[in-house]
Amino acid sequence: MKNLLLFFEIMLLSICQGALYAQISATGGIITTDGAYKIHTFSTVGTDTFKVLSGSDAVRYLVVAGGGAGYSGANNGGAGAGGMLDNGDTLYNVSTGNYTIVLGAGGNGSAATRIEKMGGNSVFDTIIAHGGGVPTSGATAYPESNGGSGGGSSGHSNAGCPGPTCIVYPAGLGISGEGNNGGAGRIGSSTTARSGGGGGGAGTVGALGTAGGAGGDGLQSNITGTTIYYAGGGGASHLTNIPSTVSSAGGLGGGGGNNNIVSGLSGTDGLGGGGASGTSAGNGGSGVVIIRYLDGGSANTFAVQASSTKLSFYPNPFDKTLYVNSGTTVNALFRIVNVLGQEVYSQHIIIRGDNTSVAINLPLLANGIYVVFINDTDNSTLLMNTKVVRAGVWD
């Protein structure tokens, strides 16, 4: 019975891999490659289209909204970073058709209204990352202070602190799964060194005004093949009696920083960082949308870049073990990655070149599509890359 199930599972995946995981051809954005993966980067503010011309496949996405802008003046909080959504291990299937892309702008630091200071939303199809919030103002929590990550609250003097009449101004709220809340400003007397709270980042809450109001850090993503921080919160502005050596750093991921009450720095475009507050307000950084998917090859073909090496492997589909053979001696690194580009297994192999196959016993892998890479040991030459199908029932 188990063998019968294995037979039908292999047949089903062999038939369906072309229909469900066929190589796609797509246009839109700036197109680059990372090994066997194609990457579309949308970095121009406004509306665009990711167009799948043919095929269907699972893609990874990163959607980052625009960061909020800071306020001008001393003792204000920093702006929140744009929301950040990276699907990571969660596959998102696309097929032939048009997919809407919206790239959110950063908030305008010189704008007169809070709504203009908010970061713009970024969109990929049905996926929406929300713009960063602006710093709060006084004791009122404005809706515009909430966003992908929330803005920090202002610091102030309050004779009732510490005590039952002490009021901590509320910071903006972040959206769960996209970002974090802003930090609270410091309360004290008119001569107490204090600052606003830092803007929230995708990774951490904005710092409290007691610590200089640094922006919250963003989160890392390796979707482009390089690990980068995105969506850091903006730094707060200080009261004038804080030493100039104290800084309100922007959060990792493009958050704008501040030093004493100098002009607030803007968030970094393309990272969705929040702007800093200062004598003049920093703008929010614009967002980004990035789409990554497996490109090239089929389940039964491979590319050999080293013409003197004759590599082959079997079976495909496989269950537990893959066998690699070569007509010449090969000293190489075997790697297998999933459709999101995440390595699931690697092993150093030596093939004698005498028609003796090397057995590679793999860990328990989920059924589906993978890619095998075989490089020489210094990783400078790609000897083989090919799609493979894991289909089977383990004992």
C-alpha cells in the first residue's frame, strides 16, 4: 500500500509541477538575478504593475511602506517607520496576469497637516503595508500617529511628576505584524534634560525620551541576496539643555537621526525609514516592493557550466536519497534549497569519476520543488543547477 501511495504521489507531482510550479516569465520594476532567482525591485513612488506573461509559481515578497515625517521644534518625538511585510516561508502563488504595485511615499516634513506627514501605503496585489505614523502632539493621541509603526510622543514638564497627577503623553501605535509602537517622551521640570520618544521600527519599539529618544530598529531581509535592514524609526528632538554629545539615532533600517536640536535627518528612501524631529523636520523615507522567484531550469534538465565535468544525478522525483555521478573526478559542495532560496541541506562530496555514484542521504523534506546546486569547493564555479521534486512516504 505504501509503495502504491508513493507511486501515485510521484506521478501527481510529476504531472502537476509544470502546472503549479512552472517557470514564470514576468516584467515590471528593475530586474536583477541572484543565482537561480530573479528579483523585481519597485522603487519609484506611485503605481506600477508586476506582469506575469506566462506560467505560475510561488514567489517571495517584501513590501515596505513609506515612513512618517518628523516635527520641527525641540522635545518632539520621532516618526514611525513604514510597515514591513516579508512572507518568508509562506508561499504566495502567482499566475498569468497583472498584479498591482503601489509604492508609498515618505511623509513630507515641511507639510502643515498631519495627514501629509504620514507615510504612504505600499501594495503588492492584496498585500498592504501601512505608512508610518507621525509623532504625537501633547496629550492628544491623533489617528495619524498610528501606522505601520507608531510615532513617538513629545517630552514635557509636569509639576505633578512623579505622582498621581503625572501624565505621560501617549505614543503612536504600530500595526501587529508590520511594526511597533513609538516611544514615550520624558517628563520633567523645565530644567530637566529630556527629549521626545523615538519612532517605532519594524523590529523594536522606539526608545524612551529618558534615553535620548532613538528610533526603533527595523528588521533584516535577505530577499535581494544581501541582508539589509528595512523600516527603522526616526529619532526624537531634545530639549536645549541636553548636551550636544547626546544623539537620537535613527533606527537600523533607514531611520533619520538627530543630535541635540539640529535639523532632523530624513528617513532613507527605499527603506521606509521614519524621519527625525529637530529645528526642521526630516522627511520619511519612501518604501519598496521586491518580488523574488525561482528562474530557469525544469525538473529534468540541468545546466553544466564547466564543460570538462560530466555530472548527472538520479532519481527525479526522489524520496530519501539522491545519487550523483560524474565522468571525471569532482571535489564539490552539494546544496539543496527550497523555492524561497533558503538552504535546507549542504554536504561536501567527492566523486571519483569511475562511474561510482555518491549517495546523498537527505533529511526529511516536505514534498515539493527544490533546486540542487553543485559548486566546486572554492564556490567559484557552478557545475550544476536543476529543479528536483521531493515526493515520497518515509518509513
